Amino acid sequence: MIEKIRLLKSEVKADLERLDEIYSKISESYEECAETEKYAVSVEISFYINQLYTGFERIFKNIASFFENNIDDEKWHFSLLERM
């Protein structure tokens, strides 16, 4: 059991490190967007926000799976957020 907890902690830590990178990219892109007002940069920010959401979702899935929470297949996004 302790090994499983270590694995979960390691996975969450790695995911959080990736999320930190995404936050940095959002910040950089936001500064560029504020200066240039380029549409392409706002699209880039949207892409990073989607990656951010997906990253949190992955962490939540790993936690739910670890604690053997069954997620409703039909409405799994809602079910996952509700459990977290």
C-alpha cells in the first residue's frame, strides 16, 4: 500500500510540474497578447488553458482511481469533478 501511495505522489508531482510549465506559458503568452493584441496569441492562450484543465483532470482521475472511486461512464466529467 505504501508503494502505491508513493507512486500516486510521484504521478501527482510530475503532473503538477507540467502544470507549472503550462502556467508559465500562459503568463508569457498573456504578456505578448497584451502588447500585440494578436488573435493568434489569444488562440494559443486558449490552447494552454485547455491543457491546464486536462492536467487537473488527469490528477483527479489518478486520485479517484487510487481510492477506487467508480466514475459514471456516461457523465464522467461531472462525476469526477463532483468527487473531487
